[in-house]
Amino acid sequence: MSGKARLLRLSTCLAVLGLLLLPLAAPATAATEVTAAGGPAVRLSSPQAGTGGSVTVSGTGWRAHTLLMLLICGRATPSRGVLGGTNSCANGDGRAVTTDARGAFSRVLPVAEPPVPCPCVVHVATVTGSAAEADAVLDVAGHPVAPLPAADSGGRLAVLSDTRLTGSSGLLTWFGAPPSRSLVFTVGNTGLSAIKDPVFQVGSAHGVFAPQWDDRQWQGTLAPGKKAEVKLPVELSAGAHGDYTVSLKYDGKVLAEQPWGVARPWGVTLFWILLCLVVPAALFRIGMAVVDRMRPHRSGGARHTGSRHTGSGNTGSRHTASRRTGPWRLPRPALRLRLPLPGSRAGADEPPPSTPTLPWFTPDSVPGDPAGRLSAPHTDSPSSPTTPTTKGPT
């Protein structure tokens, strides 16, 4: 029994010794690891480093192939974040890193003193895509330390639901008018005091460019522990198209982001196509009219004026034939005669038909002969024997 008692006592001592040595066997980086529930994690190779040295920053749980920025910031804790934003960080000594396919990374970061006193952290945040960040405590040797300001006990807003864009584009947007939507989200007051007429900031970013922020004030009062649905207008510039990201910020912190795909204004393209077709056609027509006006015309014939003619069934009228002849036009008859048909009879109310007068160039008439003579008689010949010859004095 004594042997069994000694064995039991020895096993108990070994168990107690193992429990005492367990904290010493844990890795030294465990104290510098910050892991959010279901979020990214950051670890440092050493919790303390001096200016001019370096630490190795590694992380897991990030999105795959995401660009991250590593900064040493003052006036910051993992629970309260970085007070003052990146103005409290050593931006000139920051480093960028891209996560691998599993969302992990490892990067050597030089230690530099931030522009504000410690407590200090290594701040890791995403550069593109949805916002994500994590902090790990770092003691910068030789840098001054100052207590953080007391936490604000007033109201604090938090987004309780996913944001969404509502609305649609009209006909004018198809022709280049500014696209507009409404950003809808639900916020709750997690503070201890009411919030009246909060001012949000709505920004829109295209591609990798930074968002342009505009102030949007919501009219209303939100009591502690209450929630409300907020609608804020969002408008892009005229002719905007492509992939945009709409961001919501309150009190210097980004609360939500929403993608927005804007269609191309095809009406503007159609307008320019029509303009390129109509303008050249109009200029061509104007040019042809000017050329036709300034081109000299050929006079190939004379103007012939006919006389009055009266016939059965119509009254006398003046017929004037004037036609310029040219290589592309056929001459028109200078005079049209309207003769009564054989056997036709004039009405009682119509004047009797008169003998038509032939034009002067008719070959069957001689100027000066009485009407009705179609040829000269042989008696008018100068060689007629019946014509006496007058002789002069001898």
C-alpha cells in the first residue's frame, strides 16, 4: 500500500508541475495576437521594439489576394481603435502587403515613432474592397506614453442591417443626365444619450480612386437603444458609367459600403453618330447650292414670243416660249398653234375663228405678201416678159 501511495503522490506532483510550466511553454507571440470573432488576426514577432529596429507582422483570416497597409500608430488600443485616424500614424514608414490565396501574409515592418504619444499599435487595414482592420499592441521603446482621453458616454450609431440602393434611372439618364439613387440602411443608437439630426457622409468612388464625400443630414432624433431607417440621396456626375462603390461614414468611421453598377448612356453615343451624319450632309447640300448659283449658264437660243391665237373652245392667251438650251436640255417648240379640227363648229357665244398667222420664218411665206399666198407667182419674177422696160435717154 505504501508503494501505491507513493506512486499516486508522484503522479499528483507531476500533474501540478505540468500545470505550472504550461504558461511558460506557450509561444511569446500569444500576447500580441488580436483575433476578432470570425474576422482577421494580426501577430507580431515581438511585443516590444525600439526605433530603428523591425518586427515581423503576420496575419490570417483576411480575404484572399487583398492589398493591406501596415502602420505603427499612437493613441490607439485594440478595443478603441486608432484615435485621430491615420494622422496618429507613422505614414512615411508604412508597408504594403498582399494576402495569399488562403488570406494569410507575413511582412517585416520597420519600427518608427508615431507623431503622437503611445499607447501604440500596429494597425493593419485593407486598401481596396470592403473595409476590414485589426490592431496588435506594440511597445515602442523610448517613445513617450500619455493616457488616452476618457471614452465618450454620449450616443453612438451603428448600422444594424445591410445597406441597399433603391430607385431607377429615367429617360434623361440615358442621354447623360446624372444618375441618382437612395441609400437605405437601418441604424441603432448604442450610446447612453439621444442623437438629434445626425450628419452622415456619403461618398462615391470609381475604380481605385478615393471616394468624394458629401454631407447628408438626417432629420430626426434617435433615443438610446432605438433604431430607425435612414434614406440618403446619392448622385453621380453627368455621364457617369461603370462600377462605383457608395460608402457611408459617420463620426470619421466608415459604417457600410455598397457597390453600384451604372449603365452607359447610349443616348449620347446615338446623338454623336447622328451629328456626324447630318452635319456633313448639310454642308454638302449648302456647298452644292453655292456652286450651282455661281456657275455661269450657257445661252444657246433666242427668246421667241408668239402672238395671240383664238380658236374654238378657248379664249386668246399669250404664249411665250423662252428656253435656255444646253448640252443637257432639249429645245422646246417656240410656238404652239391651236387649229380647229375639220368639221368642228364654233359655239354661238364664241368669236369666229380667224386665219392663223404663221411665224415670220415659215419658208412658205414671203414677208409683205397678203395673207393666203403661200408662194410667189411667176408674174413677180424680175425676168417676166410682160414687165415693160424703161429706157433712159440716149
